[in-house]
Amino acid sequence: MTPVSTGTVSIHPLLPKLTCLDYQVWRRVGDLSTAIFALGLHQDLQPSSQHPFWLVEMRRRGLALAYAVDKALCTFVGRPPRISRRYCSIRIPLDLTFDELALEDAALEEVLSRIDVNGWYTGDGHRKSSYVRCFVMINLIREDILELSLGPPQADIKELAA
């Protein structure tokens, strides 16, 4: 494995210094986004005989998490996002555990009956899947913030931010 250089590169004196590590992270997110679009994972599927419920939900989770990671990393490195919700069907994952996703027929229907209309589990306790849902929701808002902060200067920025 090649060691990663953490040196900085100055492209222009008025621009922030771009570290090699920042560039590599942003480039990897670009590779991820290219793969998502090339494989068609940005388009939503509905459960059917060809696409079982668990597969559709895992596909939605994969896209949602890739989208959220893209926003989080772009915030860190100060670069534009690579995955935009304008071109994707971002569905916030249902509040289900992996074990529940593997259920079928009546058992799956019973578990889905405990999910409200917004996709939240209505039973007691905290679930890891709830944190994933929150992470995706926060990053939906973060995309708007990135657009305002990294986009071109706009005269009506206060109205856009409201």
C-alpha cells in the first residue's frame, strides 16, 4: 500500500490550500457516485416478484447512506457534493433491523404493522436503524447548506436560506 502524502497544494493564493488527503477522499466519493449512477442504483424500485422487499430496502439504504456520506465528507473537505438528490430517488430507510428485513410473508407484515406512515418504529426502545434514518435526514438539510455555502455568490442568499 502506498503511503498517503498529507502535504498541501496551493492552486491560487486566494483559495484554501488543498491537501492531498482531501483530494483523495473527494476523489473516492466521486468514484462511488460514478458507480451508483452507472449501476442505476439512483433509481428507486418497488418490491415485486423480481425484486423482494429486503433487496429493495437494502438498495435504498445503500443509496441513502452513500448520499449522506457524500454530504458529510464534502463538508469536511469543503468541496461540492457528487451525489445530488435532484437526480436520485433518495428514500429514507425504514426503521427496521437487518433481522427484520430478512423476514417474509406474515412475519414481515407483522413487523411492518409496527412502522408508522413516516417510516418510524412505534415500539419501545432505541434502534440503530433510527440513527441511520436521522443521519440521512440531517444530510438532506446539509445538501441545502452546502449549496448555499459552496455555490456562486447570490444577492438573495438570505431569502434562499430561510
